[in-house]
Amino acid sequence: MATICAIGLMSGTSMDGIDLAMLRTDGVDIVERGPGLFVPYEADFRRRIEQGLETAKEIAQRGERPGDLAALEQEITRRHAEAVKIFLDGEAKSWGKPELVGFHGQTVLHRPQQALTVQLGDGQRLADLTGLPVVFDMRAEDMRHGGQGAPLVPAYHAALARSLPQAGRFPVVFVNIGGISNITFVPQEGDPVAFDTGPGNALIDQWVAREAGIPFDADGAIASEGGVVAEVVARYLEKPFFDRPGPKSLDRGDFTLAEADGLELADGARTLAAVSAAAILKSVEHLPHKPTLWIVCGGGRKNPHIMHDLKAGAAAAGAEAIPAEEAGLDGDATEAEAWAYLAVRSLKKLPLTFPTTTGCEKPVSGGVLAKPLP
């Protein structure tokens, strides 16, 4: 099957900027990973997106754009187009002109129980601004077939697992720790199993923003001065979400800081890191088999406290947890790579989601192709 060179664009629940990655793939087993780039959002624009999350609560139909959301969508699209230009003029120049763009957009609302998910991003405008075909809106078709609309990355995780030297250590679990954490369980045979596991970086970011006025706890420095308050961790893990089997997915606002109220700054940061790790480890209760290897991607792998707790918990269960780099991957670029991979699959009408990953009634393709206007 012919390969296609694609760019993946991802702006996730951490809302910190745009991840870009280049990939050459057939949308099945051939995965040639190229360069990546991160283009950060400045603090003022992050706050504007956060305000957009509040406005988005008014949305009842996914095409609605109340308040400032229409203007915000156009600004997000413009910034993605600029990021593509920077990428193609710099890190990705040696790969030549890509044939396709996979565009995630910025999620501002995700209510799977209402079959409602909203990502801000104008695919047609991005195609016109970049001069490249763009595949976007890749979650909606899954929801039309009874799925949660998330997570979508598992199809790519499964392809990666088959290509890694660690592939002999099945079952492998990929962990992505963004604002929300999700996992993909990849068996030696059969479809992957995937679901959101709980809060990732979102609660930690919200905590230090509220208590210290800074956007995130860089390298876990604040948490290093604190300790884990076990009672708070236990209160989070008592939430009904953790008793539900997958497939299941979360909105960024489904977990709040209420359980951590009253803690000191450092204790709160360290405790919420423990919550992130504990939620991931608890997911084993809903997996077909215990994993032998956890491969950790996303920004959360840079928090030494989350990684410490994950490694300790995995070891206690006879497994190993490693950052993506130890598996030869780029943990910052994995989701953006996935969006490039999914765009190629969409173009070829291959499934993006499966009953075991989102709960859809059958394997489902999806996405909308926008071609640049002449």
C-alpha cells in the first residue's frame, strides 16, 4: 500500500500550544517518523481558551459558536497555519512538501453521554491558508455510531507497538498524560483496548495557577517540596468514573480541585501528581490482562513525581514503566504523529476507532477532507 507524507497538528487539553509532527505512512504498518515542533501559546491566549471552555458550556448543537467562540476558532486556525509555515520552513524542510495535514483543533466541550464533542478549528480555512489538503473533525463519525469520540490515538499506538523492539513484551500499554490521561492496551493479537483513565496534568496546572499564579509546575519543582496526602488521593479514586469499565472518556472539567481545597501549595501539587499516577495504575482493573510494559508519552512524563509513582506501581505488579524516549520514541510528538497517521487512514477509509477503544457499534472511519481552493 502506498505511503503518504503527512503533518499532524495537535492542541490538547493542556492548552499550552501546538504540537506538529511529520510522518510517512501507509496508514497501516509502515510508520516512518520525521521531525517535530512545539509552538507554545502565550499566557494571554491560554487564558482566552480557558474562557472559551466556559462559554462552550452553552453549546447544545456542535455547530454553535456562542459568544467569542467564532472569533476564537478563526484565531486558533490562523495560529495553526502559521505553525505549519514555521515547521515547513525549518525542522521539516528536508522532508519536502507534505501531501496531507491531520488537524485536531482545540477541544472546548466533550460530552460523550450526549454524543456531543466540539473542537474549534476551521479545516477549510486551514487548507486555504496552507495550500494543503486537510483532514479534520475526526471524532464526530465515531459518536454517530455510538462511540465516545475518544480516545482516537489507539490505532496509532497499535501500529507503533508492532514496530518497536519491545514488541516481544506484549501486552504493551501506551500511556498518554496530557491534561487528561488515557491508555491504549495493545495485545499481541486483536484490536487495542483504550479509555481515558482520569486527570493528567490538568488538575496540577489548575492548582498551581490558582495557588501560585503560574501556568504549570515545571519539572515538579513545587511538588518536590510537598508530600502526598493519602486521604485526598483516596477521595479522588472513590469517584464513580473509576469503577466504570471502558470505553469511557472525560471532559477537562469533569474533575475539579474541590477534594484538594485546604492543602498547602506544595502538598497539593505532590498529591495531585499522585492522583494522576494512581488513576493510571487503577486502570489495570479494567484491562483484559496485566501489562508487562508501560510506555509513557505526553507532557506528564516530564513530571518526576508522576513517573516515580508510575514506575513504583508498575514494578509492584511485575511490570516496567518507561518514558517514550527509552522505547526510541518522541514522547512530545506522539499525539501529533497520531493525527498525521489518522489523517492517512481517513483518506483511505480505514477505521479510526473500534468497539474496544470508543464503544462504537463497529469499526468506524471518519474525518472531513478539505481541499484548498484554487
